[in-house]
Amino acid sequence: MEIKVDPSGCYDSLVTVRSFQPHYRLVGGVNLPKIIDCVGSDGTSWRQLVKGQDDLRQDAVMQQVFSMCSMLLQRNTDTRKRKLNIRRYKVVPFSQRSGVLEWCSGTVPIGEFLVDPNKGAHKRFRPQDWTNMACRKKMMDAQRHAFDEKLEAYSEVCKKFRPVFRYFCMERFLDPAVWMEKRLAYTRSVATSSIVGYIVGLGDRHIQNILIDEQTAELIHIDLGVAFEQGKILPTPETVPFRLSRDIVDGMGITEVEGVFRRCCEKTMEVMRSSQEALLTIVEVLLYDPLFDWTMNPLKAFNLQHDEQQELNATLNSTMGADDLDSHRKSSDSQSFNKVAERVLLRLQEKLKGVEEGAVLSVGGQVNLLIQQAMDPKNLSRLFPGWQAWV
């Protein structure tokens, strides 16, 4: 919230915190974040998410980047006409280990809508298909095998588990005109968040980290701890530029990635490429900020993909706790850290100039390549099973 300076010094009209409700609720997660309700001086109740043992500085930084991207999209006639923007939420870090986030009310994780064991859309609309857990087990078993066998297992899973995301809009928006409007808003939202997410190298886009607004059908990306392509150095590297799995595409309707989606991707990419100086400036400041650590470390990688890395558990816990990692970072050579930051900036520059796999591409060519990479079954089959690429 931005408060303008009042020369009179009178801020009586400003809503302040009156109290907090005495009860809180837990939500799932390793560090058990708590939902609390804050009562304002105007009597309105505001829901917040309090996190401990979690560094929210990166989330706050990524919201700044998203805010700038939205501003750039607002300035351009074509993107403003199409209402392209990125949904954001407020993040206030208290320390390196705690903070509070705005609760995105009226939203549901796409994972909850699609594969909830009791009321998920896959269970309701395709009861004959495999369950999500059966698909996950199949892909977990294939993890130890070669790439060809992973692709084979993934292809089998896809045959037995068909997409159902089209029913999100069909169930909620019964009027045909409203349904069309919301599906269009959803497609535009996927396009914008995909391209901006690709530019900033946003990773860890599994189905619990993407929310969908039940009123507007727009996507909101949460848990932004893996950015600047750090997902590529996880134990199981991320092989796709953004999440464009079959269910995400299914929600776009019969034209799928052609038409609206592709055009909005191209328009967003045009704006990002024409504003590269502004983007590079803000990202450079963030990368060299000594107060926050965006790089991947063994403990962070382990926590993200711990199912697969159980054999490292003892080693990591005994040799490298979180505090040790901080001191290790301080004592390590700052030049090597600067080199990583330089590499990230160089890759960001390449993306904004259309350099992909050594060739300079047009906006249309770059978007086409990214869509192909994001939907390539070879890439999807190699992802960590927790990412749930078949959904």
C-alpha cells in the first residue's frame, strides 16, 4: 500500500490495524504457515498468511519485478487493449526467517480443483481414468530409468489420464457470454504469466503453486522462491520454460495454443523486448543486493525435491544446516557469486534480444520455440514427478 505524504500531517482517514482474531488456522506445508484474520479500524476483516522458517524476501522481490512488468504492459496500447497484466499480492518480509503475505481470497490452487482425491475434476468427469496417485507412482518408478523409458511411461500415463480443465469455466459461468469472457481472461492470463515467468526464469511451477481466481478465471503464481533459472540446477533439472501442460491448454478451449494464446504471448514478448533496459536495470539491482540470496544451495534444492533425494538427508542435515549455509555464503568468494549474477544477466539479455540456442529469432519465432519446448513430451517426461507434468 502506497501512502502519499500529507502536508497537513493528518492521516485520520487511513485504515489502521485495530486487532487480530484470537484464533488461527493451519494450512499445509513443511513449515506450517498460519492463516490469521486482522480487523481494521473500519471494521473490515483482512485475511493474512504468516510464515515462519521461510525467507520471503525473494517473493517480495519478484512481486516488484511483476509490478514493473504490469506497468510496462499498461503503457503499451496493444497489451492494454487486451487487458494483459500479472496478478500480484502483497508480501512483507519481517526477517530472513519470517514474514506475512496477503491471502488471495476467492482463489483455489489448480491442483485442488483438478486432482483433489475427494472432489477433484478428474475424479468427477473422468472416473474411469487412472488416479493422480497412480500416475505419480508410475512416473516415480520410471525415475531411475533412461530417458526413453521415462518418455514411454509418460506417454502411457497421458493415455490413461485425460485433461479436464475446460470444466472449470463451464461449471462456474453458465451464461455463454460470461463463459466466453472468462475463458478469454484465463487464456490471456496464462500467456502473460508464462512469458514474464520465462523472462525472469521462474521455476517450481507445480500445480499447488498456481492459483486460479474463481470470479475472474485469472492465474496467480505463488511461492516464487526459484527464479533466475535456478530450477535448471536442481537434482532433477527443470526442462521447460513455463507450465503449459495438457490441463492448462485444455482450459483454453478448442483453439488450444493457437489464436488468442499465441498472439498474447507475442504481444507480451514484444513489450518485454522493447523495454529491456528498464528490466535489466531493476533485475541487476536485485541480483547484486547483499541482503537477499536468490541462488540455489544444497539445502534449498533438497527441500524442493526431497522425495527423490532421501539418501542425501543424513548428509545435508549433519553437515550443512541453514545457519551454516549463511556463514558459508559470507565466507565464500564473492567473485564467484558475482560471476553467477553476471551469467544470469547475460542470459536475461539474450532472452530479451531473442537469442535462443545460439540463433537470433523474431518475436514470433521465439514464442513458437518456447511453446514447443513447454509442450514437448520429452521435456515433460524428464521433470521431477512432484511437478506432475501429466496434469
